[in-house]
Amino acid sequence: MGNILNKVPEKGTETNLFVLAGDEEAQTPFGWDDMPEFDNPEKGQYALIRVRFRNEEDLREFAEKIDQTNITTKTKAIWYPPLEKNSATVLKWVESDGT
């Protein structure tokens, strides 16, 4: 016997919210059917080197030598040379009307 505590449905009760007929149109979410495919190849790192410092003075000296003075004791990773940050807020989709 089913009840709310063991979540077993009573015999003869319907547990599906809806039933698909099978002839529904196949669509992508949000109506993106005719959009071009997005291809974003990953631009990974060439090499990864772990560098350890004995004290803060050594860290400061290293940072100055590679021209990245914003390195702190909380910095987990950096790129050399530094990557330029671009704001994704200035990027937008523009469609040409062919004229």
C-alpha cells in the first residue's frame, strides 16, 4: 500500500504528468534551430611550471623580472607574457541583411 512516506503510488493511479504523442517537432531549446554552430577551440597552455619562493623578497624580485608586479602571496596562477583581458560585454551578434 502506497503512502506519502514511502512514495509508492497506489495501484491504478497515474504517475506521469503528460504523455507525448511521438509526432512533436524536434527543436533545440530557445528556438536556436537555424543558428550557425559554435566552434570555440580551446587555447590551452604550452607548459606549466610550479615556482616556489622562500620569502616575500624573492617573490617581489621574480615579479619585477617578469614585469608582473601585481603578483601577491594569494596569486594562484599567471600567464607569461600577461594575457590581455577583453570585455565580453562589447561582443555582440550582428547579422547582415545583404544590402
